[in-house]
Amino acid sequence: MRILVIGAGPAGTRCAARVAQAMPEAEVTLAGAEAALPYDRVALSKLLAGEADVAALITHPLAALRALGIRYRPATMVAAIERAARVVVTARGERLGYDRLVLALGSSAIRLPVPGADLPGVVAYRDLDDVRGMLRAATSGSRAVVIGGGLLGLEAATGLAARGMRVTVVHAVDWPMERQLDETAGALLTRRLGGRGIAFAMPAKTEAIIGMDRVTGVRLSDGRVLPAELVVMAVGVRPNVALAKAAGLEVARGIVVDAAMRSSDPTVLAIGECAEHAGRTIGLVAPALEQAEVAAQTLAGDTVAWAPRADATALKVSGTAVWSAGEIAEADAIVLRDEAADEYRRLFLRDGRLVGAVLYGDTADAGFYLDLITSRRSVAPIRAQLAFGPALVEEAA
């Protein structure tokens, strides 16, 4: 059995490792587009902030891959899939055969379609090469504009500020991380980051990136110009589906898969950010790793199904812990705020059940609330104690 995994990110590498362990007789090949060994993409923010080096990010050294029996092919760009022949063709013209193919193609950073978006000094924040580009520009005292106040944008801003850059975050909404935080938690985080020297322009829309041979600033729709020697775009990602689409696989936003991670061709599986299950794509590493495990079990012949769980997002910036899960929307809410400790939590309830939660400052009870959200059990009997966490709930019980 020849199993070929295209994409050496966290999901692809996990899948290859699990298949190699479960099927030692199989010939497992892992092909990655990047020249690097498999690394922890989540830890790129630590590299940017100077808290880790590249070696610390490597999750699977070459010796470990070889010990598993995995043939690793870095810097291997796949140009086409010939499904009838069960062959993939690389950009160099090589032909790699397979019996089963796993697509872990990830996603690509979106670049705003504004004038100047391709100027030198404008980078995305997606992979190791992106971070290296930022580090080359991150001289102390120089200016950076981060476009996008989501999770990645704030990580980029914090890392660049730690390098001594003067950073401004441009965000289209009134507060950062609006998909994960309510307005109050967003305002608290903005204030905390402001105290660390990060400025915010919110709500604001980027009209153009200016400069001749290199970026010199960002012009907003209200006419303001923010000077910058570096511009980081962190405005979202788009699943990489072109390869699958050209091969005739069913594609919507992502590569359409069933609960076993099989695409419309049962010999081809898809996992991670490039996959779409039940009309949804994912953007976090935890569910991507779960899909990798399911795909490996499917390849081994087991009957298994992946089911999405409530998304949880954890972020620690400038020493501030932030966590959210579930639905952050209009609903019956319980709010607890301790201004002296700079802590805040808001719990969202519907029909006597916890459907979402935001924790700011103190996230120790995150697991307790995530369990309540995913289990969907009634919290009506413990509503009065719910905001104070599991210790008080247990006492009341």
C-alpha cells in the first residue's frame, strides 16, 4: 500500500505518523511544499517575539521521520493529480504513484485587493518564510502596520512590538477578535495592548498601501496615512483547493469530505484547513489534528467518523490570557467582572444551556465551561454559581 500525504503541516505530519505506526507494512511518503522540516505553526508567534528559535519549532526531526518509516520530501510542490493513473506530478515533472492520497494542503493568506499590496515590505503572516521576512524588517524603532485585528494579527503585532517596532493595528470592526470576544473583552484587550505600546485604528478601512520601490505607509479611507516600513496583512485565509478542483474532486469552499475524511474519490482523503465537512471548514489546529487521526484510521480500514466540536480559541498576548468558545452572540448572558484584577467573563445561555463563553484575564476554568458547552447539559440548577467556576458549583451541589 503506497500512501502519499501532500502537505507537511501539523495535520499532514500527524496523519503520516499515525499511518506509519498503524500500518508498518505501508510505504508512507510525506511531501511538503516548504524546504523546512515539519514545524509547529502555532509557535511562529514565539519565533517572531524572540522567545524561541527555529530549532525549537521543529516537531519531527528527520531521524524521527525515518524511524517511523516515513519518506520525507521537502520543497516538493505538487502541480497536478492524475486520479485515473493514481499519480501526482510535481512542479519538477516527477511522477509519484499512490494507492491512497491524503491532501493536507492548508490555506493561503488573503491579500487585500488594494493598490500597493505587492510592494516589497508587505508580507502575510502564514509560514516560516513570512516570519523570516518580518524579522528582517523588524529593526528597533521602525514602524509597522498590521492590517487585521484577529488572532493572527494580534500575535504579529505583539511579536513585532517585542522586537522594538512601533506598531499600529488597523481593524475594520470596533474591537479586535470580534469573532471570539464580545465588545467589553475586546475593549479590555485593546487597553492592555495599548499599555504595551501597540496603537489601534478601529474601525478603519485600508484604501491603499503607498510607496515607490518599497512600502512607506498605509492610507486609510478617512484620509489618514500611517507611516510604515513593514506592513503585515492578517485579514484571513482561503483554503487551498485549486489542485483538487483541477483534478475533478468535489470542491465548495474547501475540498468536500465525508465524516471519514474521504473526498468524492474514495482513494483521496482531505484533512485540515483545505477540507470541508458538512458545509464547514476549520481554522484551528486542534480539529485539524483530530481529522488527521480519523483519516489515518480510515486508511487502516477502521470505521470511524469525525464530528466537529465547539471551537475554542486561546490567546496569550503581553501576559494577558484570553479564551472563548461556542457562540458569542446575542443570548441570555451572565457577566462577572473584577476591575481590580483586570478580569472579566461573560457566559452565553440559551434554553437553560451554556452555548458560549468569553474569559479575559483568568482562563483557568476554560475546560469546565467547554465541557458544559459541548455536553449541552442543562445549567439551570447551577445558574447562580455558574460564573464563579467549578469550585463554587461543586459546593452548591
